[in-house]
Amino acid sequence: MSGHRIPAGIVNAREAKFSLVRHRPAPELRPFVEHHWVLRWDLSGRPPQEQVVLPNLAVNVTFFRDAAGAFGPGKRPFRYTVAGTDHGIGMRFRPGAFRAFLTGPVSMISGGSVPLTDLFPGAGGVTESVRNATDDFEMVRRCEELLLAKDPVLTAAARTAVEAVETIAADPAITRVGELSSRTGLSQRSLQRLFAEHVGAAPKWAIQVYRLNEAAARIATEERPDYAELAFTLGYSDQAHFIRDFRSVTGWAPSEYARLNRVQEQESRRERIPGGRQV
């Protein structure tokens, strides 16, 4: 929704060796799906590239040659190696909305994945269709047909979960579960149960994901990040606590993450300068 923070979380996105195009879902799927995303890459004659995506709350259903499944929210970065020439499509679900496609709580796939064929009859055929598709719209159509065949229903509880996450996304001032409880009118215990069933992550972690994705975005784009000011803005009581949480989620300390982005940007510039060092 407009004005809401949606963690993109692609590390060094400016240096990625793939093209990323997003497509809106069909109207009947919009209560469930934020967008479809199509990746294409051609690294022929070039070394593989590891792409890293920071943790977020979305369930992603993907149709790739070596990654066809439903991937739940996790607490560690997702790593994927891009090599050769290939393409595929993924569907990013609204946090809280994937429960309609599972036989149990979303927490059952947290930090992991489940094969598409376990969830969707005919998924194997759709994956093959995606492999042979000539354009994005053919891929989108086949994937949407697979979802709609389940005749999904967004229950009242799921809608409440979606709205609770959107409340976090819309208001950076929410830094504690007690604040979310006050805003939603739900007890902290009710929030815990609701999030386990429909989001697959605890409310405390959900809040932290948005805070630290926001921090990563600022660190990657600001010339000289002020970590003390950033920690204060994000509601941390001290800089040390912020640094510890940032490292636990991203795998890098804030200064390392900033340096990583600067180095990658400098190397990319050298690639584009005639006579510069080739990498």
C-alpha cells in the first residue's frame, strides 16, 4: 500500500547482474499477492554471482530451475547463485496472507521451504511452462491459474494479521510489541498466536525486520551514515544494541555493510571506465 515500507532487501542491488521486473497480480489475487517478480540474467562467459536478500516477512513462491518452492520468512539472509543464462518468476505474498494455501500455520515453513508439488497439484507442469515461456505475461498467467485453482479465501483472522503487519509497515514509530498491541487493540498474547498462525514470525521479530531493512537501505545509500543517529531514529536505546541486531540479521556490522556497498560501487565504476581494471 502507498506509504508502507516494503523491505526489498537485495544486497548491492545496483551491482546485480540480472534484470528484475515486477507485475501486478490479477484483481482476485491482490488480497494475497503483493506482486509477481521476473528475473532474467545472462552471465555467459562470466563467473557466477551470489545474490543475497535480507530477511523479510513475505512468503515467496518461486518457479526456477533449481528453486521451485514456497519459501517462508526467515531470520537469515537468503543466498542464491546466479549463473549461466536463465529466467524464472516468483510471487511475493502479502505477509499474513499465505495461510490459505497451507494445511497448517505459516510458522511450519519459517526459515525453510516446501516443494511446490506438495502445495499445488499440477505445479510441475507450470514450472515447465515457465521454463519454456516466451514472455513475462505467459509466466504470470500460468502461475495465477495455479493459485486460483485453490479457490483461496482470506479469512477474518488472516485479514487481521495482514492489517497488523501493515500497521508496522506504515509507522516506523512502532518499535515495541506493546505499541503494536495498543494500535491494533489486540493483547500481546493474541498477537503472538495470530502471527505464528498467519505470518510465521513473532511480532517482535516482525517489527525488527522493518527496522533493520530500513537501516540497511539508509546505510547503503547515505555517503556517511551516522550510526548513533540511525540507532536513535529506529528506537534503539544505544548504538551497541543496534549494531548487534544489525549483524545478527544481515551478517555484517553496519560499517562493514556500508564498506561493502562502497567497494561494489567503485568496482562497478571501474568496469565502465575505458582502460580501468577489469573485474
